[in-house]
Amino acid sequence: MVIAARKQRRREGRLASSIEEVLLSIPMIQSYPAEEKEDERFRKVCKRSARAGRRAARLAAGMQRMGELSMAL
């Protein structure tokens, strides 16, 4: 669980960095044919972050169920 949360935070940090980089370089990206490439790179970072978030949520839900089950016994 802790490892999954760390991975999620790491990916969210990368996502934030990517957003900042893209926003700061919009004028340059639009003046060159790199817009599609940057768009694809940003989409990949977003997908990885979302995947890590879902994984962490599943692990947290599983841990909660296990805790509830052990309390019931």
C-alpha cells in the first residue's frame, strides 16, 4: 500500500512538472510542428498517473476490507 501511494505521488509530481513545462512552452510548441508530439507525451504521463491512482485505490479498498473482516472475527 505504501509503495503504491509513493508511486502515485511520484507520478503526480511528474504530471505536475509536465503540465508546467507544457504551459510555459506553448508559444514555442505552437510555432514549430512539435505540438502533436508534446500532446502525445502529455497524454502518456496522464494515463500513467491515472493508472497509479487506480492501483492505489484498489489496494486501499482491499486493505479496508481485510481490516473490517479481521475486526468482525
